[in-house]
Amino acid sequence: MVATHPVKVQPSGNQYLSPSQDSTNISPNQQLLPLTAKVNRDDFLEIGGCDVTMLVQHFGSPLYILDETTLRTACQQYRDTFKKYYKGESQVLYASKAWNCLAVCAIVASEGLGIDVVSGGELYTALEASVSPDKIYLHGNNKSRDELNLAIESGCTIVVDNWYELHTLVDIVETFHETSLQKIRIMLRLTPGIECHTHEYIRTGHLDSKFGFDPNDLEEVFAFVSKQPALNCVGVHAHIGSQIFERQPHRDLAAVMVQWLRDAAKYNLELTELNVGGGLGIKYTESDDPPSIEEWSKAICEVVQEACAAENLPLPKLLCEPGRSLIATACVTAYTIGSAKTIPDIRTYVTIDGGMSDNPRPITYQSVYRTVVANKMSAPLTETVTVAGKHCESGDILIKNAQLPKTEPGDVLVVMATGAYNYSMASNYNRLPRPAAVLVANGEANLILQRETYKDIIRQDCLPERLK
């Protein structure tokens, strides 16, 4: 862990312009940028009071730029709307697979959120960021014994996904933790059988999914868990997918889950927590129309309360797990433009110094992004280009048919809404080092992820003596 000092805002050298007295608000076609985005007096993009072009000069590119204000605002919206609309206890968890690092975990925890983790590495990071274990929930459909042991020792809640994991957990308890006086907190993940319109790779609630117990096994699972004295089953969990705009699937999910709470009572299981997952989509393009955080939260709270009243059940502690909708729009990725190639009557390629290794979502999910040129914010959009990455792969295309001003090598291209599943899915394809990331706020920039070096790339390589 490396401690870094903030880079103060100064208007000269490699430092940063302070928020300009004559800064203007961004134009309507740039509303996908973070909340603090402005155009400064030089017609350059400014985020968190920092000139993006100077951030690139100082930290290099590609560069993830995380706006602290935007992230904190989304955390507060989730936290406060659940308190506003739900009459019982609630807890918002950040689905940290979207972007798990020390700084992000620390920020969301400071806003009162818990952390949803899906591996030992994510769990370790959350613990190192001083997140309280009683606000950490471990998911995963194939947790190792080491991961389960780490979860048990840390005291976090384990969301049990399947029969193999349940039996493994019981075996671990009997073998290594039978003298422990502390029961192990678990929840049960069940597949609700609810379809929603999203990419098939991020659809997890339908019956044909690798996640969760089959609902047909519900009573058998409850019966088994009720006979395990070392396990404290506190609730049920379900998740129906990601980047969802529809409200009805989440309403249907909440109603189904309340039925599970009723069924558990027949086995003397007092389930006090209900986790409806996350999945709220965000606006990647002008045509995307997701519900607001408040609209989504209000709908969830209302249907859970209605269903509990209909079943004459006390209100459970209500949990949700937003990831993308918390952090995606808080981050942009800045690139430096290099070569260009025009194929007459076909297309023009403009190439950047990153691509599928720092943002694999376009090639994986056919995801669509929008972009601006940070040093030409008010220039007319006169070109339609395909933004290509630098990897040795024909499919390394970041954006098709991007509307840009006339560009030149050295211009800074900014791709918006890259906070979710960009750094967390980044790779060293073609042995490119992973980018750096900075946190910006009030005219200061803090390095939160160091840029990898070529030495980092070969750090884990082993060369047998006979090959030297």
C-alpha cells in the first residue's frame, strides 16, 4: 500500500488550473460527464476542479479519473432514499466488483454503505480499507475453502450459493471451528426465475443461471440449514441482473422473496434480512432512460412493505447492492490520440493509447460509450470516426461512429461513464501495463492506483535456469 499526497491546484507547469472564475457549465450533449464537469477558460474539460489535459500531462495516459463528489452523491442518494421510503431498518451495500480498490471501498464506507464482495481478494481489500466486517457480505458461486475460512475469521456474512458450498461450510465448521462460540452468519442465495431485458451474460435471475439454489430445493435447503447449530441463517438473497431499466422485474422479485421469508418460518428459521440485489442501469448514451436512484429505491421499498403486510410478516432489514449505478458515471478515462487512417467511402479510424485492456466491455458486451475531446470542448463536431485501440486485435474498437471535432495526434480523448467494470476487468493483454487512477476533488488530485510498469508485467514470471 502506497500513501500519496494530493497534487495541489496551480496554474503553471505540470500543476493544475484552479476552477476558473469564468468556467462555464457543460453543454447538453456532454451531460454524461461527472457532476463537477465544467469547461474552463481555455476551453478544456475540468473535473473535480482539475484540468483533464494537465492530469494527463502529470500522470500519463490512459488515465482513470474518478470524481469524488459524483461518487459520494450517489452513495448519499441510495442511503437517504431507503431511509425515506422504508419504515424498517435498511442497509445499502456497494457491489464492489464494479471497482474494488482501497480508495473506493474507503469512500463508500465513509458514507455509511456496506460492501458486497465476490472473492477473497475483494474481501481482503475491503478489510484493508477498514470496512467493518459486519457490513461485508461475501458472494460467489464457487468459493474456495481458503475464501470461506477468511470470511469466517473476519466475521463477515457469507451468502451461500449452492449445496456444495453449504456442505463445505459445514465441514469447515466441524473440522476447524467447532469450539467457536460465535455462530457463522450466512444468507441463502436463491434463483427467483425472473427474466429481464439485458445482455444474456449479465442476466442472473432466470432459472437457467449458474447462481443460487434452485427454488424447487427451497424447503430442503431450509430444512438442512435449520439443523446446523453453528450456522446463523439471517436471510435470503436474490439478484436478477445488471444494467436494468425496467421497474417491474424488481417489484416481482421483492414479492417472491417475501414468500421465501414466510416459508422459512415453517422450519423455525427466523430470517431477518432480505437482500434484493442491485442491477439499476445507467445512462451510457442519450437514448438510455433508466429510473432515477430515488424512483428505483421507492419502488423496492413500497413492494416489500406491501408484501410483508399481505403476509402479516414483520419488516425485515432491507438490503440492496448497487454497483454500476453508484460508480459508473463518477469516472472517465482519458486517452491520448495517436495515428489515424482514412479509408475513402468507408470510415476513418482514430487510434488511442489504450483500448480493450483497460475497457473490455465493448468487445465483450458490445457496450456503447460516448466521448469528448478534452482540449476542444466547444469545437464543432465535424467528423464521424471509429475510435480504435492499440491492441493487436481487429475487434479492439472502443466506439463506432463517434461524433468528434477535427482531431490531431496529442489531443486528449475522454470516454465517459467508465467507472464500472473497466479497471476491475482490465488486463495485461499484449503485455500492456494497467493504467493509473486518480481521485479528484476541490482542485486536488490523489493517485489511488499506480500505473503498472514493465517490471510489474514480468514480476510473476519465472525463468527456469536451463533456459537462461
